Amino acid sequence: MQLLTRIAALASLATLGSGQQLQRVNDFNAVPTRLGMFSYVPANLKTPAPIIVAVHHCQGSAQGYLSTSQLQPQADRHGIILIYPNSKSGGGCFDVASTATLTHDGGGDSQTIANMVKYAVQNYGGDANRTFVVGTSSGAMMANVLAGAYPDVFKAVSVYSGVPDGCFFVQGSTATQDPPGWANACANGQLTKTAQQWGDLVRSYYPNYTGPRPRLQIFHGTADSTLRYPNYQEQLKQWSDVLGLTTKKDTANTPQSGYTQTIYGDGTTTTAQLVGYSAQGVGHTVPQHPDMDVAFFGIA
């Protein structure tokens, strides 16, 4: 029986690799919520392979985000397994508002995405020690949620135009609600907390966890009118507290004109635990920087 299971897994892997296309994973048990799982497995895969989960924005899709995230060439170059969750919501948003999704193994969209990673490890030869997340807008919110609720699964996260973990919590919101809850105060940048208050929220979502936390790279535009710019500083406050970082250094026009880079603590752009990029005059959302994502994850 084990041999037959292994043969089936290898056949599935060969099909995905040879097709060079994003494939819906029909045998993924999409629990506890009904998110679709799409995978891209390059032909040059060498196992165990790094895994990047790429989470789309509202009104988006897994297929559309394959293009927007620009990660496919990186996957081909470096042998990366890509996972694209597909929202079950009619509006294409992910649940980042319910207690279920904000809680480790709590039964929300975040747990379904964590289960996709486990599937890729078991069936595609993914490396459980090299698992990462990229997200934009609603996907960026989910990336922060995954960093908080599943620090045992994800090692590093790259966030494009999101909000702090827990900022979108809506009292009474459920994991099955469609559309997921919307928090105006958070979206409008009106929800502020101290660094410790934000950090305490993160820690409360997996209260017994004592292991290492993911590294974070955070992008935000100053002209964002959807998830307004104050959310950038609130995210940096949150994760600097969670990661225990008290010093920072700003560098103007990095990595390009109009961007200000902030590195917290010691390290470089590829080794620091927390790096932020403020994009002057950029709206919603900051364009993807796939080469920076892969470098930050330590894959390149």
C-alpha cells in the first residue's frame, strides 16, 4: 500500500513538472475550509525543495497571482515548489477576521493553507525547513496571520501592502462567512497600538509556542488609499516587539529611487529578521519584487 501511494505521488509530481503550468490539486483534502490548492512544480526540482506559498489579493485568483507574483521564473531557476491558495469567497478575499483563522489550528483559512504546505512536503518532496509566504493586500494580511499563527510552519514572510496580524479581527466573524469580515478602522489606518500590545496579540494566537519566529520583509506605499499607510508602521512596531528588536537603520533610495529601507537589529537585507520598505508615492499595491523575495528567503 505504501509503495502504491509513493508511486502515485511520483506520478503526480512528474505530471506537474512536465506540464510547466499551474495545476489544481484535486486530491488535496481542503480542510478545515474550502480553499482551492494550486501548485507549480518545476521540471528541475531537486528534493527536498523550498516551498513558497503565494497568496492573492481580493478579487484575485490563484491563476492570476501566478503572473502578478512573478515567481514562476524564480521557481524554474532555483527549483522552488510554488503553492497558490484560491479563495473560496465570492469576492476573492481570505478570512483574516475570525478567531478561527487567527488561532493556531483554530479551523480557519490559515489552517487550510498550513495544510497545503504539509501536503507539498509529503507529496512533492518539499523541505519543511524552507517554507515561505508571499502575499499582496488580502494575501499580505494572510501572510501576517500565517507568521503569527503558524511560526512552526513558516520560516520567512514577504508582505506587500498589508496590515498587522490581528488588525482585521471582527467580533463575531466566522470562518464560513462570505464575504469575510471587513474592519474599516484598520483599513483606514486608524487602529494604533503600542509595540507590546501588537506583539501580545501575535503571541496570543499560539500561546504555548516557544520556538523561533519567522523573519519578515514588509513593503507599503505612502499613497495607499485601500490599506492606508499608517498600517506600515504598525506592522513594524508589531514584529519588532515579537522579534525582540530595538534598533533600526534607515537608508534612502533603496532598493530604488523613492523607497526607504529600514533594517531592524543586526544583519543585511538577506539576513536581518525584520526589513521594511516605504515606497514614496506608491498606492495600493506595491509592485512585487520577486528577486528580493527569493533573496530574503535565502533561496537565491
